[in-house]
Amino acid sequence: MTSVEEQQYIQREQRWNKVWALAPYGLLGPAAAVSLFDASGWQHHLITLAIAAGLGVWHWWFVVAHPQWCERRTWLMALYFTGLLATTVLLVGRSSAFQLFVPACYVLAFVTLPGWSAYIGVAATSGIWLMAPGTDVPVTLGNLATATPLAALIGWTIRVMEREAIRRREANSRLVAMAAENARLHQVLVERAKAAGTAEERARMAREIHDTVAQGLTGIVTQLEAAEELSPADPVRERLGKARQLARTSLVEVRRSIEALRPGPLENARLAEAVAHAAASWREQHGVPTEFTVTGTPHPAPAEAEVAVLRAAQEALSNISRHARAGRVDVTLSYMDGLVVLDVRDDGAGFDVEAASGFGLTALRERVGRLAGSVEIESAPGAGTALSIAIPVGEVAG
């Protein structure tokens, strides 16, 4: 239940409480009007009306004007009910018309008196019927034997309804509190999800920067170093050194985001063509014999899988150019049932796989791992390196 619904429920309950508080006037007024038809003098009628008005004021002060007193049911309500009975007895003794008001006393006993004292109030109310002028006591007692238990039953029903109303109000309060707590927890979860999404996006950007801009700058630095060693002229060597230093500085400080998830070579080419182009470009750049082979029947793969395979090829070739001093490189792209496998082998210096912890390999494992793929590296110092990644891409259409 929302706070608006709870407020509406409280307002409805307050209106019903107001109806219960004003209901006795609906009996007191007609009883006073009927009493005017008694064969009594005007002076008797005036006194009777004055007593009825006093009863109305008495009820208004204790019940209508101060409803919280009824809820607490303190000694003030016992005082109220005692005055109510006394005044009603007085009015019934002056005019039998005020017997119309007696049923209201039954209800007010349960509205104002606590616990079992309400049933004492019912029994006391039943005695009022005997106070009416010209009452046939035996007949009245017989009637009371039936009316009093019935009034007690009605009062008990009122109590049950009251307890149910209180229970519902408390339950609604708990529901509102739970809804507020759920809203708070939802907000916390949303904030945490945003934080996780931000962290994931930062990690993605870091991988993209490493796989694109950083690799390109690394190639530039390598070419500038080679050109600097081959240049015989000092001015040229000086400018090449400045260019190399600028490229190194840019490599260290590059921190811009990558807008497109798919790399440029994949925008207008299939995966096999993109990997072949990457291998050919690397061969031309570094002058190392590089063989590219495709096995199986090429088929489209999800964009994320194609990106991961291409990045893996670029990362492997970049590492070979920086560390391996290889004389030959073989790149194989294999299409299998439900799998795309990339193998990159070189005959270079090799390395200790257990000790390797570069960012490039870590990013590669994370990228492939998100696609439920696997990365295997076989290498040893002086024995070359073999990198193999396998990514599931679903069943191939027949």
C-alpha cells in the first residue's frame, strides 16, 4: 500500500469514527421531540429539554470534541459513561420517549469502556428500561433476558471489528514501512548497478585503448627507433628522437574513450578478412614472414566474438614484435561446429608463462572470459610461443 492509499484509509477510518460519535444524537433528538407530546406542562417540558441538551453537551465534550479520550479509555471515560447513564435514567424517568435513546448506551459502553467493564456497562444499561413510567416489570425483565445478551453480542462484534481495524492499520503501517525500505534498497541496488556499469565501461575503455591506440603508438615508436638508428644525419636523428619521445609521451598519457565497440577493420569485412589484413599489415611493418591460414567453412559470428578474435590476433602480433625476435609467425583461424579458434605461433625467444602478467594478456583473458571462451598459452624461454583462443558462437546453420 502506498502512502496515498494509507492516507485514504486513515481518512475513511476517521469518518467512520465520526459517524459512531454522532450517532447518539440521531436518537436523542427524536426522543426529545416525542417527549413534547406527553401530557405534561410546558415547565416540565422545558426542564426535560434542558436535561437532554445537557446530555448532548456532555457527550460532545467527552466523545466528539476529544476522540483521543475514547481511544485511551481512561478513568475519564468511566466518568463519562456514569454521567451518561445517570442522565439517561433521569430522562427516562421524566418521559418514556427517551427509551429511544437507551440502545445508544449499549453501543457507547463498548466504544468508551475498556475490557470486560463494557459488559458491566451493558448490564447497567439494561436496568434503565425498568425506570420508565408505567413499566410492566415482569414483562420488561423477560424482554431484558433476551435483549441484554443480544446487546452484549453486538458489542462483542463491535470490539472484534475494532481490533480488526487496528490490526489492519498496523499491518498497513508495516506495509508502508516495508515499501519505503524496498524503495531504499532498490535505490541502493540501482546505484550499485550504475557503479558496476561505470567500472565495467572503464575497463572496456582501457582494453579498447590498449588494443587500438596504444598498439598503434607502440608500432610508431618501434619504426622511429629503427629509422633513428639508420639515419646518418644528426638533424634528422634529432627530429626522429623528438618524434619518438612525443610518441612515447602520447603512449603513456592517452586516456580517451572509444565510441565504437566494433573495430574499424570489421565494419566492412568478414572476420577472416580482418585477421588476414592485420597479419599482412604486421608482416609489411616488421618484415617477418607471416603465414595466415583459414580452416573450416567461414560463417558469421556474434560481433563480440569477432572483436575478441581480432583483438587477440593484434595483441599476439604486438607482443611478438616487442619481445619475441621471431623469424617466422603462423596465424590460423579455424571455424568449427559452434566454435571459432585462433592460433598464433612464433619461433621466437619465448617466455615463462607463469611469470607473465602484462596488461595485454590480462585484458585478453577478461575479454574472452566474458564470452565463455578459453585462452591457452604454451611457451618456454628459447622455445617460441603458441597462443590459442577458442570462443563458442552457437551452432552453425546447416
